[in-house]
Amino acid sequence: MRVLVTGGAGFIGSNLVDRLLADGHEVRVVDDFSSGDRVNLTAAAEAGDRFAVHELDIRDPAVGELAAEFRPEVICHLAAQISVRKSVADPLHDARLNVEGTVSVLTAAQRVGTRKVVFASSVAVYGRPAVIPVPGDAATDPRSPYAASKLSGEVYLATFKALHGIDYTTLVLSNVYGPRQSPEGEAGVVAIFTDALLDGAPTVVYGDGGQTRDYIYVEDVVDGFARACGEAGGGGRFNLGTGLQTTDRDLHTLVAQAAGASDEPGFAPPRLGDLPAMAVDPAPALAGLGWRPRTDLATGLKHTVEWARQRRS
Ligand SMILES: NC(=O)c1ccc[n+]([C@@H]2O[C@H](COP(=O)([O-])OP(=O)(O)OC[C@H]3O[C@@H](n4cnc5c(N)ncnc54)[C@H](O)[C@@H]3O)[C@@H](O)[C@H]2O)c1
């Protein structure tokens, strides 16, 4: 199958590219390298002419030309502005990338007869959910421009299906962690703890450390995308998470154990606007995609720390 991956030089996108190539597919990446890194595509480059990367903004009309030439059967759309805080500071920039960008990708898909678009949405669309783990059919309640732009992407997918018959699957990702996650952003607390603990640098836990998140290993997320590239899950929307909540304080302990470091974080006041708790129910993804999370947190953290260690050596 020919698959175009937007944001394919990023953390999740590059792991997806490796999986798709291992499955025997032909892959093209569109990425502007605003946060992605060519190093992430080192293994992919060994796939020869089954793989190519194009340095382009997803809004660039050249993406349409590339699509016309490659004729992707599926587009996995992951390129995005991913920071909630940046979206609050500059909502227009977020909308340009995440709304205009998604419409550009869908327009290219429509012009070249792409069968399906698989979209990376976020649990941010649920706002402050009343029930945890959040059921797959829970109401959305976007409380940041980032959440609004992701939800708008979901709406545009349904619109393009109704109007042009392009199939889609939306994957609502919880907190993804694993190899290639950058500690530089604010999204990757696992990457931040891992780097600091391996370097012997101080770590900070906000509030009393009781805030919870649902950590899902990148290999499991990529498996969800790979399944959604087929016929399964057409027109569907699935949470990809574990359903389990892990507190910030427990996460610190687990990363410290994996890194062989001491478990003594500093504490700072809670950050305004931080969500107290989150986890999502993955059951519908089992029914719709045959997907379930397979990697427990301790094992995933072990692999993540091993990767971070190797990168240092
Ligand atoms: N990491 C998570 O926990 C998480 C959770 C929920 C949703 N998501 C979504 O998953 C997707 C991938 O996230 P990630 O964590 O791998 O982030 P990432 O920053 O590593 O990847 C995003 C990629 O998109 C590229 N990009 C950004 N703007 C672009 C543009 N205008 N044109 C072309 N390329 C562009 C970046 O260079 C980068 O390679 C995003 O859509 C994000 O919103 C991630």
C-alpha cells in the first residue's frame, strides 16, 4: 500500500514510518522539520526507493503535486502544532497549522482519490471529563485553542467523507511516550524526567504530584495507526489509551527505577489550568480495530530509558 505520513519526522510519525515500512508498504513523508528531526528517519532511509521524505509545510500547494505523483491510498495525518500552551498564547498560529493544515491535507486527498485519512486527535478534546476513563462516546468540550483545532480536524474529516466519500479514522491519543520523544517541548513529561534523571539534573513535580495521566507506549499507538490504514474502523473515532491513571509522583518513581536514579523530585506550585486527572477507555478500539494496549508502563519506560542511554553513548 502507498501511505503518505504528514509529520513523519516527528516522534510518533517516525515510529509509524518504521512500522509501515516493516509491514512492506511504500511510504512518503511530508514534514517541515519545525520540531521533527532527520535523525528519526535514519532507519527508514535504509528502505531504498520504498521511502522518501519531502521537506514541505502541509499547507504548501506542492503537497498536492506530491500527492498527485505518489497517489497515496492512505494519508496518516500527524503534522501539527502540538503545544496547548502555545495555542493559548497564539491561537491564530495554532489554527493556521491545525485547521488550515488539515483542510489542505484533506483537499489533496480528495483531488487524488485517496481512500482513507487517519487522523491524530487528542484527549484534549474532552476538556474536563465527568467520567474517567473517558468513554469513546463522551461529549467533547474543548478548553484550549489546541483542543478546538483538533476537534475541528475531526469535524472536517466527517465533512469530507459526506461530501467526497473519503473514508477516515480518528485516533484520540492520550499521553504518548517512548523512543524519539523530545524533552524540549512541554508535552513529554516522560522524556523530561528520563533526560534529567540520566543526567543527574533536578526534576520537578507540580502540586502534590497527585495529578494523573494515561500513558500509552508509542509502539502501541503506531499499531493503532497501522490497523486503521486498512478497512477497519472506517468512519470511526477511537480512544488510544490504557484506561489507567498514573500520578506524576508515581511516574517519577517508575522512571527513576528504570534509570537507576534516586527518586527525589523537587516540588513546585501547581500550574494554572492543568487538568487534575485523565484516562480514556480503549474498549471501543478493541471492537472497531482489534486494537488493545500491549505494553505495560514499566516495560515501556525500560525501553524508553534504554533508547535515551544509547543516544548518549
Ligand atoms: N505526543 C502525544 O502525547 C500526543 C497526544 C495527543 C495527540 N498527539 C498528536 O499526534 C501528532 C504527532 O505528535 P508528536 O508528539 O509526534 O509531535 P512531534 O512534534 O514530534 O511531531 C509533529 C511533526 O509535525 C511536523 N510539522 C509541524 N507542523 C508542520 C507543518 N505545518 N507542515 C509539515 N510538518 C509539520 C513537525 O516537524 C514534526 O515532525 C500530532 O498531531 C499531535 O497533536 C500527540
